[in-house]
Amino acid sequence: MREAAIVGVGCTGFRSTMPEVSYKELMFEAATRAYEDAGVDPRRDIDSFICCSEDYWEGFSIFDEFVPDQLGAVLRHLFTVSADGLYGLATAYMLIRTGAFDVVAIEAHSKASDILTYADIVAFAMDPIFNRPLGGHPFYVAGLEMNRYLHETETTKEMCAHVVVKNKKNALNNPYAAYGANITVDDVLASETLFYPLKRLDISPLVDGCIVTILASDTVARKLTDTPVWIKGVGWNSDTPWLETRDWGRATHVELAARMAYKTARIRNPRKEICLAEIDDIFSYKELENLEALGFCGRGEAGKLTEEGITDRDGDLPVNPSGGLLGVGYSLETSGLQKLLEIVLQLRGEAGERQIPNVGTGLAQVWRGIPTASGAVAVLSTNYR
Amino acid sequence: MFAKKRVAVVGAGLTLFRRNLKQTGRELAYEATRMALDSAGLTVKDIDCVTLGTAPDAFDGIHMKGENLLDGAGAWRKPYSRVFVGGGTGVFTANSGWWHVASGLFDTCLVVAEEKMSSCFPHPQYAFTTIFDPIMSRPLGMNLVWIFAIEMHRYMHVHGIKKEQIALVSVKNKGNAMDHPCAQLPAKITVEDVLNSEVMVWPVQRLDISPTSDGAAALVLASEDVAKKVTDDPVWIDGVGWCIDSTYWTNRDLYFPKYVECAARMAYKMAGIKNPPKEIDVAEPYDPFDYKELHHMEGLLLCKKGEAPKLTEEGVTQRDGDLPINPSGGLLGVGNPIAAAGLMKVCEIFWQLRGEAGKRQVPNDPRTGVAQAWGDLMQYGSVIVMRS
């Protein structure tokens, strides 16, 4: 079967607000950088474009209408996947494996600063009959989930705070990151409680930004670049949309998505075979829960690993060296591509001050956020076989 | 642009198209999904992945509507995602099912399209006010019928087409729908009825337009190996195509849908079709308005530009004509629950090529069919070519 590799990435960087540019200008900037990086002409070389967006984040119905011009995709093949950018990557991977496509571009962006009532928009994703009438900021779901996870696994709030400290520190070395900081566990614990037991600093803040990624088939990838980053496996999965019946103490959809990705990537022992991971950390406890679901450690062990420094950038298993969503910022459907970008830069050896030496295989994972139980995983490697 | 693996359709399901206040979107999706699985002789356990299509979240007022519908579509604890290309979504969802299987990652894929427009009060047109550019167009208070009236006018002007010729499409499709068990607005009407119906936005009149609706449709797709085990007569998806034109529709000449041509060429190339009018036996072009059927026949290269009205007048596009167009009754007759209506067209081609279309069956054993949908701001074409 045909292999696929990432041959180009383009990013605008992330900031809490970018009032000087529209989403169209953000997309143009990221796309131009990605095309330049890959050495492709969108009017000639790209067989399909994939945009990842949700109408309500954008304030439009049928947002698909507004994407072709700034990507160079007018009268070319383009479509929208209503999900995170990592789903876009999985889709592009499938297109290339069919044999009918050689180069596919994936775009995702966030203009979260245009959303004046974020909590109300998220509330529209709650079940309209059973959950939405309960009111309140929907992040209470994360509070409940964190409580259950801490209870079932005997993880502590201090361990979760450790994740925040680590990720914000990592972000200080990432020029794309908006929320790098040197803070302590006590700072996190002393911050305001918003959705018990979630504190203000346990929650990743929203940012604006855009990423475009170019995927190519093996023969084309080798022509375009000396440093292709191969897609070894992708997986995505959804647990039930019903809050009432899902597992609250573990991320079942991540376990299933990982199983799918590991199968194609032929990974049996993720801890040994994967050198670094960029995983979902919209909320601090999620990084720990996801580490366990991805099979990097047993249930209830992720907190200890984090306290021991194993997931630090210079640790045995660096997790979120980019700064993660806690340090870079939460860019809605772009989150998955931001994680993917970091893996690509690390595997290419282009991560600058935060470069981890001798890394060959990396993993990116993303969750679609409250109130979903859906997410995607991708395993990448510098090795073709 | 050739795929290595063949993908087959092995089952299809379709709900009634109606204003249906008592069923939720999930229940509609469940009904169609269940029918498709039953017709394929499979259960949800045999399904490897699910792809869903549904048009704007604003109809239901549910953000991330795909997530909300997932268990109705049989996607619990399965790889699941939603594609969205406006009105083109229905046919495009089948395209997305194709690549799930053609990639070799999955052996079976459930394709589900759902639409529930009746929950949008007072009318789904209000949801459509938010599809326009917020600075340039939205302040005008536009709705869809306005812009399609502009397009219809331009098409009529360039080719010198009369309203009487266009009305024939509505007469034909509503007549065809008399034989469709799911149809919402089947009717025996005349050209005079269309021309005497209420003017909405000139030249569009009430009977030129398809009705808003609720409904769902579903397909089961399988790889070649699995298809041969579960059915004796699979229908193969041999070509898929899609294309988008510029957002700035005011800068385009609306008389011809270039994006449909581009999507059709992509699908025809994949399917190895060189002479579409000769090689295609039955077609389901998108007909939310009667002029759109003509417009899309030309976009699909089934005839020359401006020739579609003549073919219609000569009866070539009748169910027993040389090139049957919309034998199902199309959106004008069966109804227009947007994403579900697009997939209904793919279901119809599936049934026609299997010889299972009952009273709607096109004569002479059709072997090759094409379905097409149209979406976004008069800018999107999605096309699928199927063979028995």
C-alpha cells in the first residue's frame, strides 16, 4: 500500500487576539508558508484541499463557502471536514492511499477572539433536551470528569498542576506560543477555582492562528523534500455523545483511536517505540488521562511520571514539548495540527531551542473538547519502513 | 487519477421525506441506517467506520451537529467523521465513504445523510440568512430565492430560454415522484399550473421550487472482497468528483456551472468515461429548482450548453426517454431535506442499476449512472459515477 508523508507546514503563530487580520488573511499567510515549505504550486500541484471548521465557531452557516480564494483553490477540489485538523490529516491520508491523489493540503484555523460568547456557543453543542436546559458554563462537565478521574486513579491536584507548570515552561522556548510562563505548582493551586476541582490555570486559554499542512504520496514526497515525515498510522474514534452513559474516569475513545493507529504503525509498546508525544491538554488532567489511554503507562501512573520529570522536555518521554494547549493556547479545530506541527519540526530537527536530540517517532493526539467524546491520533516517523 | 481498489454499494435505506416534528435527527438517521443495514443483510457489528453528512447546524440549533447525531448513525465507538459542503453534502458523503474503503483502511463503511429542517422556525430560510458575507451581503437581508432568481434569469437570457421550457422539468419530476413511496410533493400538474403559481422572486415561482423537508438516507459500502460475499449484484462506485468555485459569486458569470463541469471531469476521468451522453444511461442531477436540472445537465456534459431545455421538450429526459433524468422525481417531487436529498439521488442510481426501482425502473437495463449535487454559494459541485 502507498505511504504518505508530510512535506510542508505553514503556521501564523498563535496569539490571544489578532485584530489586525481576518481569518482569510490568517489562512493566506499559513498557506503561503506551507506551499513555500513544500515547494508546491496550489494552482497546479495540489489534488485536493481539506478545510477543518465548524459553522458555529465561525459565525457562518456553510463556512465551506468562504475558504477557496485565499488558499488558491478556486475551481479546484476542496471540501470541509467538520472536525479537528487531525481528522483532516486522517482524511488526506486516506485520499493518498486510494492511489488517486498525490498531494493534499489540510487547513485549520481559529479566530476565537471573534467569539464574544464562547460559553454560549459551546452550550449549543450540549444535548438540547436533556443537558442544555441545565444551564451554566458547559465546562462543568470537565470539572465533573476531572473529579471522577482523580477519584478512580488516586491522582492528585498537585500532579495536574505539575502538567501546567511543565507545559507553560516548555512554551517559553516556542516562538509560536502565546502563554509561556515560569510558574510553580503553588501558583496553579492558588488560582481561582472555576469548575471544581479545575482552577483557572488548569484550563488552556483560547488563541487565534492558522496552520496549513501538505501531505504527499511516497514518490512525490521524495521528489519534494529530503526530510519527509512519514505517516505511520492514524486513528480516530467516538464514544457516545450522551453524557449520562459514558465513562467519566477514562478516555475510551482515545484508547480505541490509539489501537487503530498502532495497528497500522505496528507499534506494540508505545513507551519504548515512541520518542515524544504531543497530546491533548485542553485541561491539565486530560494530559494525564490521555497518556494512560494511549498506553504510555498504566492507569493512575501518569501523574507520578509527570512529577518524576519523565515527561519533561529532557525526560525519558517528552510530552508536549511545544507547550501544549496550556502553553501555546487552545486554537479550537487547529489544536490537532498544532500538535502535528511540533512533531514534524522535532522529527525534522527544526525545533530550535526546544529541539529534543535523536527523535525518530512521534505521536500527536487531539480531543474535540466539551461535550464530545471524540478524537484522533497520528503516529509519525522519519523512517519509511 | 485512478484508484487501486474498487468500492461497492451493497445496501441502501431512505426514510419518508416529510415535515416530521415527532422524530429527532438521531431517530431519522437511525431509521435510514437500519434500513440500509437490513437491505445489505448486515448488522452494525459488521461496520468498520461511519461517515455522515448533514447541512448547516443552524437548522437544528445544535453546534457540532455531527457529534450529536453519531449514535443514531450507528457510529458508537467507531471511527466517525462528518463532511460538509453545503447543498453538495449528500452526494459528497457517498464520495467520502468511497475513500474510507478505497484507502484499504476499512472493509465496510456506513454512509449516512440526515436533515431536519422543520425545527427551524419560522422557516429554514432564516438559517440561510447567515450563509452570506457579513459585511458585503448580509445587510441586504438576502435569501436564497433571490440569488437563484438572478442565476435563473442569467441562464434564460444567455440561451434565450422560455419559462415554459423550464416548467416542463417541474411537471416531469413531480410526475415521476408519483411512483416514489417516500415522496413529499408528487403531483400531476401542467406547465400552466407552474406558470400560474405564486411569484416568489421573478422569474422563480412557487412550483419552480422544491419543498423543505425532514428525512435521512443511508448506504452501506464494502470492499470488493466483502461485497462479493454479501451480494450477487453490487453496484460499483467508479468515479468521484468535487470542485469549488470562488466565494465571490458576484464576480462570476452565472449562466454556466463551471464547478460542476470540473467535478464531473474529475469523476469521469476516474471512471474512464470519455463520452458522457453516450456512456451514461441514467442521471440524477440536483434539482432544487427546475432550471437547476437543465443547468446541471449541461454542467455534467450530458448535452451542449443551452441544449438541455430542447432535450426536455423532446422527451429525451423522460423516464422512458433516451437519457432519463431524475427518474426518482428529484428534489422537486421527492422533497429537499438537503443532505438527505443528495444521498437519495445516489440511492436512486443504486436501485436503478440493480433493477430494483419498481415502478420507477428505467427500461433497457441501465449499466452506468451519475448523481450530482450542488452547494455553497452557487459554487460547489459533487459528482459520483456508478456502474452495475
